[in-house]
Amino acid sequence: MPKLFHLLCSPRANSESLAAARVFLDQFRKARPEWDIDEMNLWRDHLPEFEGYILEAKYARIGGKSFTESQRDAFAIAERMAVRFSLAERVVISTPMWNFGIPYKLKHWIDLISQPGLTFRFDPARGYLPLVKDRPTVVILASGGDYITGLNRGQADLATPYLRQALHVIGVRDVQFVPIGPTNGPAEPVRVARETAHRRLAELAARF
Ligand SMILES: Cc1cc2nc3c(=O)[nH]c(=O)nc-3n(C[C@H](O)[C@H](O)[C@H](O)COP(=O)(O)O)c2cc1C
């Protein structure tokens, strides 16, 4: 069964990014009822701290050394997470903007799956080489302010360029960003931003 992977990154019950993801996924289910939707909630699933054996394993890989048994066991958790992601033919990431970037749970997940020999490799002559197959990906980014131009009151949206690069390095390049903002403040601009994003997502989902 083909699979869509949804990475859910907001801890809020009334999350705007999650509500938008639900609009997208409802439409996607109608268009492709035979698809399996695999949802990972970063605030529910356990993410191991990136220290100790798993960290040693990463450095062992970088240094071309083989794993000890403890390193192999620790690394297996990262491997399972990366495989769960890379097995999906489609990806949806729904996330808030936090302090101009991404929530630490999403960064934690990226740190876990971005491993040499697993999702990318490094060649001294050619640089970073991706190991993940490209697949259509949508990133839904909810922010209190409106960053449609990349800036809000002189502050830059660092979440979009960071996510674009983190995904690009491992091979995921067919990425569309759907911003929702403002989600805070006067009701009318919030409503317009929400409706615009929902409309765009429903259209995208029908041909995703
Ligand atoms: C810790 C934290 C940091 C935030 N930082 C920003 C920010 O830098 N820029 C912004 O526009 N909104 C910021 N917000 C507001 C959220 O982006 C906004 O409420 C958004 O709707 C959250 O997504 P969600 O509704 O899916 O949880 C922040 C909220 C929190 C809790």
C-alpha cells in the first residue's frame, strides 16, 4: 500500500498547522482512498537524546569506523526513524514557527535522521550526496505573524530556508511551503490567512 508520512510538530490542541494538515489530508484521502497515512506526533513519540552511544555512532560513521554493539543498538533507533520517513512516497510536515525557526522537537527529529550512510553521504570531492529518494512534500508552516515576504517587522523567517536545506541535503527537493500567518492578532487577517491556506491545501491535495 503506498504511504503518505505526516510529521506533526505542534503540541497545541487548537493548532493552526494541524488544522490545515487535516484539511489537506481529508482531501488527499478522498482523492487516494487506497493510501496509508502514517502519522508521527513528535510530542507523543519518544525521541532519544542525541548523546552517548548514538552520538558516538555518528562519529564512528564519519570516521569510517565500525560500530560497537552499544553504538549499533542506539543507531538502530535513528535507522528506524529514517526508514519510516524514506519509505513514504509523499510527505506532509505541519509545524509552527517558534522564535523565527522550527520547534526543537522537529530539529531533534532532523538531527536523528540526518546521518551519514543513512540519509546522506559526504564525498570530499563532490560534497554532500543524498541517499533519500525525492518525493512530493508539503510543509505547512503556521506563524503568529505574516512572513509571506520572508520578513515580518524586520525579522526573517528562518524556518523556511532551514527546512528547505535540511530536506535538500538528504534528497527531498520537490518541496512546497504553505505558510499560514498571521495566526495571532485581529480576527479578520487571521481568518483570511487561514482560509487562503486551507483553499490552497485542498487544491494541492487533490493532485498530490
Ligand atoms: C515558543 C513560541 C515561539 C513563537 N515564535 C514565533 C515567532 O518567532 N514568530 C511568529 O510569528 N510567531 C511565533 N509564535 C507564534 C506561533 O508561531 C503561532 O501561534 C502558530 O500558530 C503556532 O502554530 P500552531 O498553531 O500550529 O501551534 C511562537 C509561539 C511559541 C509558543
